[in-house]
Amino acid sequence: MQELILLRHAEAVPIETSGDDQQRPLSARGEQEAQAAGLWLAGHGIRPERVLCSPTRRTDETTRLALAAIDSAPVPHLASEIYDASPGELLALLDQHTDAGTVMLVGHNPGIERLVALLVEGRSDEFRGMPPGALAVLHLNGSLEPGHARLDAFWSP
């Protein structure tokens, strides 16, 4: 894996509206954020070869809407271990997908923002600020080791 795209799910409706965290849909604003993330990726020529997605409704909707902007986008793989995952758990999952050149992982905070910090800074407590719908594009320098990645791009709606 040479490139990793980390996408936090877009804005979802409050839990009070749906009653079940795993089944919360995107808000109208979240739908726009997810579409904009996909358009940003397509506009920068970034196309994932493999997509890993948390099985929640909001991540599934974010993934579907973002990938709609990308020609010949791959079918996402649902990965239950993404939900409520630590950076170490996310690294373990990603380690199973190093055969793909560009992987996109769609998940949740704080795991996503902490994974960015771990890969770029070597510490998982340094990065804060991945709002809903934000994405980070990392160049991995050939390994998934802490502190070995370069943040090539950060985009937020």
C-alpha cells in the first residue's frame, strides 16, 4: 500500500432522532458533504483500489455518495472492526490489505483522527480536527509504521 485515504463519515442526524447509533442516517448536510468529498477525490485524480467501510448506516451512506463521483470505483468491503476502533485496531485491519496500492477507509472519530496522528507524527494523541466528512490522504513510504507516513492532503467540507 502506497496511499491511504481516511474519510470520516459525514454529518449524521442526532442519535435522539434515530434512537440507534448504528442506524443513524446522514443529515441533508451530510449527504452534501459526502458528495463533495467524492468530487474532491475525483477532481484530484485520487481513486481507491480498495474501500473498507464501517457497517454503520452513516458510513455506508457516506461511502456510497463519495464513490458515486469516482469512475470505476470499487465495491466497498464492510469491516465491523472499524466501528469504535482504536488506531492499533485500524492498523491491524489495514495490514491485511497491503496488497492494494491505494486503500480508502471510511470510519469514525476518534479512531480516524488518531490514526492520522499515529501514522504521521508517531503518536495517536497529537491530531485533532477531523470534522464530519473530512478526509486525509497519506503517503505511506512503503510501511504502515507509526511516524512513517506523510500527510499529502487534508480536505474538509
